[in-house]
Amino acid sequence: MSEKRTALVTGANKGIGFETARGLGALGWKIGVGARDDQRRREAVARLREEGVDAFEVPLDVTDTDSVMRAAEIVERQGGGLDVLVNNAGIVGDLDQMPTSVDLDVFTGVLDTNVLGVVRVTNAMLPMLRRSPAPRIVNVSSSAGSLTRQQDPQENTGPIAVAYSPSKTLLNAVTVQYARELEGSGILINAVCPGFVATDLNGHRGTKTPQEGAVSSIRAATLPDDGPTGTFFDVDGVVPW
């Protein structure tokens, strides 16, 4: 393990992922920029390097097991190991997500990226994380995944989205299961809600900037050793499941 801390951020070529990479890089960390779009990934790394961030490219498609395994090899080789994994990559899928008319291919595609992709990447990176003195895993979720908030008429969790919202609910549940298995290992794993951020996912209708949206991820990535694990929180505190 290199002395400098290393983080891998998936979906880091733009939006919240890029700002998370930028924020952690500003702390002096080495940053693996994970993304499947070659041009955007190169441009993101170039921007970070111009700002003095020690960044490197990690070609990564979270839905492709071979791509994930190759990414782990790159992180091992160029990052010298891994201290923090931020599972930021995610998709909304087709906008027609009414339960009675949803295309099941859309449903499975969203789950493959938002949930199975997190499991693929996490398991591939775990051997390196186990060697870290302060390993952290951050799963970027959404308030749309909170069953409590979805059932509260006073809460606005967005439109009916039978693929996207349940994918985040399942991601929260997966986070808890990892926390249970990894209890006592020193690995802290949490789900975070960035808030309603203006990104490609919502047509830039959000009320927060990507930089503001990255705050929760950066906080979870830099938790102290006695910090929480298996929790779901945003900038205001714990989010109800």
C-alpha cells in the first residue's frame, strides 16, 4: 500500500462523481477516475491534473465483470492499493416507469447498474480495501430509495419510477448486508443521499450543484475509525430507511 491514500470513484467523469473525485483529490489523495466513456474519462482526468490532483484513468463498465476485474488490476498497479471506494455510477433508465407499463428490460438494466454493478465493483476491490488502514465504502443512493419518505405525503421523492426508486431501496438493503458481514473488519460502508442535484439524470432540474451533492460522499469517505457503518445519511443527518 502506498503512503498516499487512494480512492476509486465510479461514474467520475462528470456531475457528482467528478466533484467527489475533485474534493478527495484536494485532500491530497490519489484518485482513480472510473468511467466507461473514454473521451469523458480522459477529459476528467486532464481537468483534475490541471488542478494539481494526482488522478489516473480507470476504464470501467460496472455491468461488465471482465471490465471490473481489469479495473481492479489498474487500481492495484497505478494506485498502489485502495483505501476508499465510492460507488457513484448509476442510471435512471427510460422515463416511462409506471409499474403497469414498464419495459422489463429497462427494469433489469437499471438494477444491473445501480445494484449488481455495486456488488461487482465492491467485491473486486475488497481484497485491496482489506489491506488499507482506514477502508471506506460509499454507496451513492437517493431519498427516492427511502420507503419511509415515499409513503409520506409531505415528502417529494420524485415521480413514480418502478425501476429507479426500488433500485435505490435495494442498494440501501445491500449496504446493510455488507455492513453486517464486514462488522469488526474496520471497513465502514454507508449509503448516502446527495440531494436533488442538477445532473444529466434529472435533466439538470435539481436545486443543488454537483459540488454540493458531493458533500455527503466526501464525508462518508473520510469518516473516522469510530464512525458509523450500515447507515443512510445526507448533509442533514440520518435518512429514514
